[in-house]
Amino acid sequence: MRELDTKNELHTQIQYRLIEKLTESERRHRELVENLREIVFECDYQGQLTFINKAWTETLGYPVQDSVSQPLDKFIHGPDAKVWQSVLRQQKDCCLELQFSHQQGDILCLELSIRFSPTAKPSGSLINITERKQAELILKQTNELLEDRVQKRTSELTQANQELTIALQKLQQTQGWLIQQEKMSSLGQLVAGVAHEINNPVNFIHGNLLHVQHYAQDLLGLVQKYQQYYPNPVSEISAEIDGIDFDFIQADLPKTLSSMQTGSDRIRQIVSSLRNFSRLDEAGSKAADLHEGIENTLVILNHRLTSDIEIVKHYGTLPLIDCHPAQLNQVFMNILTNALDALQAHAVTTPRITICTAAIAQQQVRIVISDNGPGIPAEIRDRIFDPFFTTKPVGDGTGLGLGICYQIVEKHQGQIQVKSSADQGTEFIITLPITLENAATLPA
Ligand SMILES: Nc1ncnc2c1ncn2[C@@H]1O[C@H](COP(=O)(O)OP(=O)(O)OP(=O)(O)O)[C@@H](O)[C@H]1O
Ligand SMILES: [Mg+2]
């Protein structure tokens, strides 16, 4: 009996100790949970809070005793309450961000983690991430602002780049224009100088030829008179007449003099063409005859017009054109030179250049210069007017000819077009107004 009593007492003591330890452990855990900065909560499957630690009040402002047994969604802000209800329905562990209303009215962003256990009520934690969210928002805004700035700056730079590219192109064109101007002006000066130098002596010859013709006629007449009245001269004179073949001289001298006349006329014509081509004596625009310009250019190019090259001219009736004749001559010169180059480089069997002119509607004239050369391949047709574009070997072509033509025609308020296909020849069509709208814009 005493033994039983002792056992019971021991048992009671063990139980007492166990309860003491359990109480101590629970107190420690409660204290641990209470001291956490995160909200720890427990609720039932309807979402009614059964436990919350004091971080609840620190975070959201509501007293713990007023909040326990309230549904959690009462504290959730706006449409997020529906998200919470769907979490409750699905009963799946998850972690998500929800907006809560603070007792003072502020909206806070809390990160909710919840666990659903088959043996216990759903429990979890709520961490205040409002500051992090705000920082993220500021970061996002700053990022967007930066991106905007970068984009703006990039587009500014792209635009500046485009402007620079255009400026560079213009500079290259101007440079090309200047080089060509210089070339043409030197050529013009040379041509004008040569023409001037030849002009005086040729006039000298031309002016005196007429006198020489008269003198020769007089002398021959005199000799004839001698022969008439003294048919039997002394033997020395007879020998001299036979020796110099007087009959032949008598017949040939007028012919020689007339061919000299033709030659000097031709030289005078060339000199006048050279002077007209260079037109150095004229400044600004004037009413000019385009046919004269084309003819003068052909004279300049005469050395390249070998007998096998046929030049076909279909000249219409053209009025005088408001233009800078020396510049339009450059256009004809460049196009005709290109045609000659193409015909010669490809050894065309019956080389032909055709020049057609006509007055057309809207007070305009059209000049078409075509050749039956190899044509311009489609892949380069768009580039032939670009300054420095050439298919000729280095040293043969600068690639400026057509670029200059384009600029001159444009400045004359006209258009230049090209029609060409491989093996079909090339056709340049120039359209010019008869009168210029504002002649002052024309380059000097
Ligand atoms: N009638 C033509 N037939 C075939 N190709 C042509 C003709 N006219 C122009 N081209 C092509 O167009 C290119 C550009 O011509 P452009 O007159 O501008 O320069 P280029 O003749 O090469 O050099 P340059 O500055 O000495 O005139 C030529 O290199 C040539 O390939
Ligand atoms: Mg050329």
C-alpha cells in the first residue's frame, strides 16, 4: 500500500514537472511569436482570424483584441479581398502581395504567406513591403525617365547624324561642283585663249585672201594679154613657161585660192564656236539659242567624232531660252562625251548619236540625246547622277559629269531623266522652261 502511494506521488511529481516545462515552452514560443516584426496569424477556413501577434497592431494600427474573430478580408483593400477569398477556396500554400487598409486610412502593401495543414488551422505571416514597393516604384519611374531621356537623346543624335550626313553629302556635291566649275572654267579659259590667239592671224589670212585672189586674177590676165599680143616669145621665156607648167598654174591657182578661202572660213567658224562655247565674256542668264549651243559643243568634240559615228539631228523650232548658255553647253558636252565613251568602249558596229529638240506644252522645250551603245544596267541606273559615281577606270572618269548636269538642269528649273536598258542604248531627256521664274537664282 505504501509502495502504491509512493508511485502515485512520483507520478504526480513527473506530471507537475511536465506541465511546468510545457508552460515554460509555450511561454517562450508565445514570447518569440509576439516579438516578431512580421505579423503571424491563424484563421479558420472561412478566413476568420483566430490568432494574431502584436505586430498586427504595430503594422496596421488595429488593436489585437478587436481584430481576432474578424474576417481577414475586412482589412484587405479593394479588389484584393477577392484574391484572398480565392486563396481560401483553393486551400493551396502560396505567397502573394495584397493591399491592406491601415486604421488611419493609408494603403499598405503586405506580402502574405499561408500554409494549409490537414491537422491544423491555416496559418501564415504578413510582411510589410510598402517601402520596398515604393522604392521599386520610384526605381521604375526613374528607369522609365532614364529610358525616355536615352530615347530622346538617341533620337536627337540620330537626327543630328542625319543632318550631318546630309551636310556631308551637300559638301561633297559642292566640292564636286567646284571641281567641275574649275575644270570647265579652266577649259573655257584655255578655249577662249586659243580662240583669241587664232582669231587675229586667221582674220589676217581671211581678209587678205580676197586681195590675193584679185591680184592673182590680174596677174594671170596680164600674162594672158602678153600671150595674146606676143604669141612667139623669146626661147628663154618659152622654156620658163613650159618649165613652170604655166597652163596648170593658170587652171589651179584659182582653185587653190578658193580652197584656202574655204579653209579660212572653217577656221573662223571653229574660232567663233570656241568663243561661243566658253562664253567667258557673258555673266548671268540670257536668252540663248540652244541649237547654237549644241552645234558649238559638237565642234569642240569634233576630234572625237570619227567618220563611222553617225550624228542624227532632228531639230524642231525652238524659241530662245532663258539660260546660262555656257552651263547648258557643259550639260550637252557631258552627255555627248558619255555617249561617245560608251560607243567607243563597246565597239558598236554602227555607232549613232541622235539629238532631237522640240518645243512642248507648258512653255517648255525638250532635248533628247540618245545613243545606240551598250545601255546602263538597271542596278546602277539610280546611281549615275550621284557625284563621284563612275564605272570608268581610275583616271578616266571622275564620276562628276552627270551630277553636274543634274545640278545645272535643276538650277535652270528643268528636269533630266534617263531611259536605258542593257543592249538598248541610252536616252537622256532634258526638259527646260522657256522663261525662268526667278532668274536671280541661277548660278553665275
Ligand atoms: N550614254 C551612256 N551609256 C552607258 N553608260 C553611261 C552613259 N552615260 C553615263 N553612263 C554611266 O554613268 C556613269 C556616270 O557618268 P558621269 O558622266 O557622271 O561620270 P563619268 O563619265 O564616269 O566620269 P566624268 O566625271 O569624267 O564624266 C558612267 O561611269 C557610266 O557608267
Ligand atoms: Mg561623264
